[in-house]
Amino acid sequence: MYKNTSLVLHSGLPAADELPWTISFVIRKRTQIDSFMELPKEKRPTDNTIWYGTPDDIEEWFEKVFSNKKNQDEFLIQINDEDVG
């Protein structure tokens, strides 16, 4: 029923019928990866997150990387000797 299309998606990938994912999934991921390549390397999700992570994992990655909130573990309080009585 299915014929080997030998669709070349990337020179490093096997033929389409040997992939563990459907062709539509791979094309969607390839489009996603291409868009990630526009980001600086330190802000890109890891390959493992891209291929095996859930959409929630990727969303969590971007929230962490692009968050403007800084985790504050220390506080600096300036005290003048004059303020201490």
C-alpha cells in the first residue's frame, strides 16, 4: 500500500519510510527548528527538548529564557552608621 518515496528531508536523515515519525511531523519540526535558528544559540531549546519534549516543555523553556523576572536569592540592604542608634 505504501511505497518508498525516498523523500530527502535532509542529507543526514534516512529515507522517509525509515523515520520514527510521520512525514508531516518531521516537516513541522523542521519548520520549527528553522525558526529556532533565528535565535541566538544560548536562547535555543536543546535538540532533546525540540524532538522529544512536549509543547509545554518548549513553552517552559522560552518562559525561562525570555523572562524579564530575575530570581532574587540575596538582598542588599545599605545601612548607614547614623541610622543605627
